[in-house]
Amino acid sequence: MMKRFFLILALNMSALIVAQAQAPKSIVPLADPYILLDGDTYYAYGTRSADGIEYWTSKDLQVWKRGGLALNKNNTTEKQWFWAPEVYKLDDRYVMYYSANEHLFVATADSPKGPFKQVGGYMMQEVIGEEKCIDSSMFTDDDGTHYLFFVRFTDGNCIWMCQLEDDAMTPIKSTLRHCLSVSSSWESKMGRVCEGPFVTKHDGLYYLTYSANDYQSQDYGVGFAMARTLKASWSKSATNPILRRRDDLFGTGHHSLFTDKDGQQRIVFHAHDSQTAIHPRRMYIGNVGFIGRNLYVTDDPIIRPSNEALDVIDNNVAPTTDVGWYNLLGQRLERNARGIIVSAQGKKRVR
């Protein structure tokens, strides 16, 4: 009986390993991803290009197409390290917050595709001078007041915030305050890193989500803290981390949250290329929900973005047999003779 038990266990483990090995990789090679829904199109931005900030587009979050550079370094004063962009539609313009050469900048455009052009110099010049900082994230409260959350290197990597003027670009120096530093064991397995802030509001509470550990760590993960007002102290959740080593993915972190076309709140994050290779980091999408005061990542299958075309549109992305259509269960999809997308397993129409 025991031999049979261990045989079944071994077979199940083997099946799990094979299933994980066959799970498709995302074809969107963006780190620090952010998704904007504008009209009926999703726009993804992230860290990757040495020449600026690129964007990808999708209609359904599953199939993506690379667009080009939303922000070209020729439209900035900086020439390296274009990281962690976020894009918001404010009135009739699009505003991009991003890091370049380890300083914060803001750029504007008439389209989510760009071309974005830098506005002014260092965004935090009048607040912290020449000091370096990264990972800016803008939050607009219910009363229309804008706030900027960002990372300073004052205690390892830690999170600070300040209020912005009505233009959503000019920091108010008197409102600068510290939010979070590394304080838990799970956050310091590789360096003192608390970064990638993103703020949302739910049932009157503010949620500050963040990533901890060095991005190179397989234990790079996501946690959150709560506050009743933006002037109160942040309290980290005992349920942290809410995302770490999900399925066959490692280094899962530097995320942002967004609401999809169906009103479902989503989390987009990057993961390492594999268990042994960090780069290229790739974009993945999950669901989030609330139980009481706790924010959590649901057990729904992770979306692993794919591309409809048979050819790989980006020469910097290695060709892979996984390029194609996949449903939420990770099952490969095909087109039949009439062009209808069907399941490769049962030829069942899925949409």
C-alpha cells in the first residue's frame, strides 16, 4: 500500500513538473508593468527599452501587439535607465510619470501612444534637490487632489509621498512624508528593498501596495499596508506577502492595479524569465479582491499574454512555440477553417 502511495505521489509530482514546464511564457517582455484602459483598448507600459518607454496594446488582455516607443529619449533630457512608467488620462491630455537616470520626470502627450515629451526638469528638484529617487506613482483622491508616491534611498529603498499641485505635476514641498520602510523578514531576504508603490482606495480605506526584496530575488513579492487617511501612519497587513512565487513564476513583483472592461480589479506584475534566468522579465496579469479589510490575489488562472501572429514582431524576443492564443486556463487556442477561435483540445468554440 505504501509503495502504491509513493508511486502515485511521484506520478502526480511528475505531472505537475511537466505541466509547469509546458506553461506558456508571456510574450510581453515588460518589467515594472502598468496597464491603462482607454476606450476599448488596453495599453501596457513598462521597463525594457534603452531608448525610452515602449507600449503594447490589447483588446482582451490576452493577445498583445507591440506598438513602439511612447516616450523616445530624444524627447527627454536623459539618455539612460527609463524605468517604471505610469500613464493617466487627465482631462484632454495623457500624463506619464517615470524614472530616468534615477530621477523622477513627467511627460505629456495627446495620445496614449505618444509621442510623450518631458515637461520641466527633475520632478522633485524643489523638494529633495539632486537626490536620486525612482518608482513614481500618482494617486487621485475622491476630492480630486493628486498625490505622488515614490522611492527614496534613505533607508535602503523606502517609500515616500507628497501632494501635487492641481497641475498633477508640481510637488508641494511641505507635504513630503515617509510612508514605508523594510520591517518584516519576508521583505529583506535580499537587501533592504521596499519599492514599486501603488495606491488604491476601497470602502473608505487607503491601500498602499508595494514590492519587497531585490528584484533579482526569486522571492521578490508584493505586500500592502492600510491607512484611514493619507496623513495617518500606514499599517502593514499580517497577510503579507499577497503575491510571491505564484505557480511556475518567480520574482513576481513590481505591479500595478487596474480595473478591466468588466469592472474586475486586476493586478499586472512582472516575473523572471525562468527559475534560473532573470531577464527578460515578462508581464503577467491576475485578479485581486477584498475579504473584509484584506486585499488578496485570487486563485484565478494567471493570464500569460500571447500574440496572434505566427511571426515574432520583436527581434529582441526569442522565438517560442508558445506564441499564439491561450485561454485563461493556459490552454492553447486555434482558428478553424472559418476563422473561429476554438480550443485545440476539444475544438469547442470559446468566443
